[in-house]
Amino acid sequence: MPKAKYQFEDFLVTVPPDLRSFIAETHEMLLSEGYKPKITVTKTTGFQLAYHQPKIKSVKGIILIFFLQNGKLVARIYADNCAKYPDVLNGLPKGIINQINSAPDCMKFANPQKCWTGCLGYDFIIAGKRYQKCYVACFQLRVDFESVPYIIEIIKNESRERCD
């Protein structure tokens, strides 16, 4: 049986109504920058919306994945260049910093053999504190009214750094 093809609208109807405009705005912004959306369905999270850079098939090409976790919308940002925009990181509110802080530390920095070979890990500083966090979980942020402007700022800066 062939896999079903899903459209952006299929994903959007699963998003809480008060966050749909944020998702639509982010979608349009990333499309205009050449990212290709890919919608998949998983057993654990249901719909997932990922944005890939053209011609990059690995995780390095993904800038963002939206998915639902326990009924809440979550953004996973693959912020490979996060150390290049310290002003944005230093401006994050305590709630987002706490989410980053609660992500597991990257095993790669302690023992490179313990992590998967494609792991990049994150090594950056926020307000003088050094973070060495897991590539997958570091920027996995709950999307809510308060976090939206900061998530948009991270996405814009990451995309800008990737294009330069």
C-alpha cells in the first residue's frame, strides 16, 4: 500500500488554533528561503513537519521540526550555528533557558565513541554559562504564546547563518 501524501494544511489542522498563524508565518518564511517542507506521520508524535535545505539529505539539512508531544506543540530547531548569534541566546527568557538546561548533556564531549557518528553536539555560552548539549534535544522547545518571538528569532538567525 502506498504511503499517503500529506499537505501543509493536514498538519496545520492538528495545531492549536492560537498557534496556527505562527506556524503559517514560519512556513512561508522558510519556503521563501528555499527550504522544502516534509510532512510525515509517526506512531509516537503523529504529524511532523520538517524543513530541509535543498540537496542536503542528512540531519544537517534540517532547520526545524514541529510536532505534538503530549498534545503540546514542540519545535525542534537544529541550530548548528547557535554560537554565532550570542545576542539572541543571551536574550532568551528563563523559561527557554531552563528547557535548554534540562536537555541531556552531549555524550560526544565526554566520550566521542558513546554518541552516534553524525552527532555534532552543541557547545555554546548563554550569560556566561557554558552548555554542551545533545544535538537532538537541546533546542526542543515548547511552543506557546511567550516562546513564539524567541523561536522565530532563533530560526531567522540560524537560516541567515546557513545562507552566508
